[in-house]
Amino acid sequence: MSGRLRTRSLPVFPVTAEPVRPGVDPDVAPVDHDFAEAGPADGPRIGLVTLGCDKNTVDSERMMGALVGHGARVTPGVDDAEVVIINTCGFIDQAREESIDTILEACALKGSGGVRAVVAVGCLVQRYKDELAREIPEVDLFMGLTEMQGLVPELRRRGLLPSSPPPVPVMERPLRILSSSTPHTSHLKISEGCDHTCAFCAIPHMRGLHRSAPIAELVREAAELERSGVRELNIISQDTTWYGRDLRREAVRAAGSGGTPEPTPLLPDLLRALLDGTSIPWYRLFYMYPSGITPDLVDLLAREDRIVPYLDMPIQHGSDTVLRRMRRPERQATIRDRVAALRAAIPGLVLRTTVIVGFPGETEEEFREMLDLLSEIRFERVGAFPYSLEEGTPAADMSGHLSDAEKRDRLEELLDLQREISFEKNAELAGRREMLLVDRILDDDPDFAAEGRTRGQAIDVDGITRILAGPGLEPGAMLEVEIVDHLDYDLIAQVSP
């Protein structure tokens, strides 16, 4: 890391999280958590603070399930906690700094006598464990992603969890403890790691190569989430289209030369199994690389109403020369082809993408090429963020790094363009009837009774729908509404009679 990890010089901020706003990438911003406590009343109280993306949220919820299954009380806060666990993020400088701030804050609580132990886990620890241990010796335990299976045994060895297992059968222990303020919406992480070698990304350094989870385990997890009240399940991974390809490679390798490999499932097979194994009404797909979107997948999305007509398809840039330097697998032609196929097959499809501005060497002409492509395709949703240097990545050693001011100016121009597109797309919805999932009731708002989202609005990363007073409004309810007005990103609706 060569000095890029700052510790003692950083200010210490409260351990809080901010929700993602329109125009922000979900891999960058922390996730909102809001639940009180889970687990036996007499168990040791463990505060688990989650930083980073929705993949980290899933990891934390699995940790909470394991901790509760072994006798702990868990909470996303640190008040009165005997043990504080911080699930860190190491994606960009801002996320690393927030992780370190949070660790130092927890150590300060330990120093005041209220906390017995501080544990740091996750992406940042996976990549910088030795340096963190040298810089912050007050932390009792560091565990990277590859060590997480040892968390419960290590806590028990240190006397921080009960030494004898609680009287709860293994099959009855929760897989996850939902930690969101909107427990009717959750995420299903279908794979870990990434095989791509994008020049700007350090994810493979932290999470390793792509590994698909078995279909049976994912269906079981989805079914448990449904029993917990989940009505919308967001399918996530580093590249969701890549699901099963590692299993297919292993099957070919096992068959040897001349042999016939055993059939292995791919993403369409997983989606069919999830649809058959649950009755969750909304499935939503994220992180779908354009090059991995196959005709079979398009046909499935067009046929299945429970897979909402919404697709998150990150392109990262719109200039072929920049995409080549980024080591992305797509070019403009592939992006155009997939968008055309999807929109032709799926009426009313909402497409979301993410892009990076200010990649090393990005010229004014290349930036204009990206704006032109965005103007041409007119994605309904765009998350944009400035390039952030990631140590150890090929892009870090490239020439032509732009100044922060240049990146900020280009980001603002791109967001201005997308704001206009979003406003016009929202205007096209006026007068339409849409199914809506209610997220929260607004007790103190004089104008609106509730907030929710249509099928075209993903939680945290897109706009919301503000709902006028009407019957049936409660969190988790699905209602038909009429769109009566719109803003740049948000919609205004009334419950249909």
C-alpha cells in the first residue's frame, strides 16, 4: 500500500451510514442499516457495523446469523456492545478511510472500558491485514475474507461467545439476520470474486477469482428470506452473467481430453430454480455485464413477470479507446447490440448503468464519445463516479491522471445530461398505472403519506415514488398506483381506486 493507508492522522467520525443517492455507484456508498437486536437476551452483545456495498451487507447478515446461532445478541450499533465487529470496505480511498475511522472509533470505546474487544473483518483486512495490525494494535482480531469461517471458533476461544453450543438445531439456525430498515427488500449474492481483469479494479485482489454458489444453497437461502417477509430479492455478484461458468470449466477439466463434461447450470438455470423454489414476486438483476447477456437470458427475462423489467448493466465508459485501456470486455457495438435486443424483447424495460469519468488519459474527445453514447442510448438510470486510483492495479501506473477538478467538472456535466434524460423519461410515465412496493410510512410529512418504488426503481441507488394518501399503505405492501407527477429522479403517485 506504500503509505496510502492513513490511520492516526485521520479524524474520527461517528459510526453511521448514509443511503446512496441518485448518480452514486452502489459499490462506493455505504448501506443503510436499521434493526434493533436479534438473538437470546442473555447472550453476549455484539455490535456489527457494515461498511461498503450490498455484497458486504449480505456477508454481515450471514455473520449475524452465525453469531445468533451460537448464542450471541447482535445489533448494527455499538451502544452497550461487549464486542464490536467492523466489516470493512477497501474499494476506494474514501471507503478505506471510512473503514479506518470506524475502527479507531471502536477502539476509543474499548479504551473507555465499555467494549471488551474490537474485531475488523472484510475487504480492507483481506488486502492490508499486516499493515493494519502494525498500525492499529488495539484491534484484538483481524480476519480477511478467506478466514471468515473461523470467526465463531475464534470468538469462542477468546471467551467472547458461549463455549457450549446453544440448544438450537443446526437446521433451525438462521442463515441471515436481515439488517435493513426495509426488510421486505433484500439481496442474494450468487457468487464471489471476479475473473475479469479491469485495469481500474482491485476487487480480484480482495475477493479472488469467480466462484459460483450451488443452486440448491441459493434456493434455500431465497426461500428463508421469503419466510422472513422478503418480497423483492436483488440478485448480485461482481458479474452476475458469469454465474456457473467456473463450474462449467471445472466440469470440462474433470472430463479430461475427449471426455463429455457433466452438464452445469448457468444464470438462466439459476433464475428458473429460484422462480420454481419460491413465490417472491419481484426478482431484480444487478451487475449484468453486456457481453454476458445471452439470447436465452433475454428470452427468459421477457417471459417471466416475476423478474422485473429492470436491468443493471454497467458499461463503465462509452469510448472504445478508453474501454480498451480499461480492459473491459465490451465495446460500443456490443453495448448497442445488447440494449437493442433487450428493449425489443421487454416492453417498458428500465436500464441502469454505471460509468467512470476521468480514467487515466481520458481526453476531451473520449469524454464526448461517452456523452454521445449516453445521449443515444438514453439509459433510464446512470450512476457516475470519478476515477479513484487503486494501488496495485494496472491503471495506477498509467500516465495522464486527471486532476480532481477536471474529474469533478466532467462528472457534473455528465450528471446534468443524465438529469435531463431522467426528467424526460419520468415525464413519459405520467398517467400510467404501475405496481408499487411500499417502503416506509411518512408520519410527519404534510404532503405525502408514504414512500415506495415501482418496478423501475431499485432501492438506494435510484429515485423513489412519493405516495399521496390512500388505502393499504404499509411497509411491504404491493399496490397499483397512478403516476400523477414527477421530478428529476422521483415520481409522485396516488393509489389507484
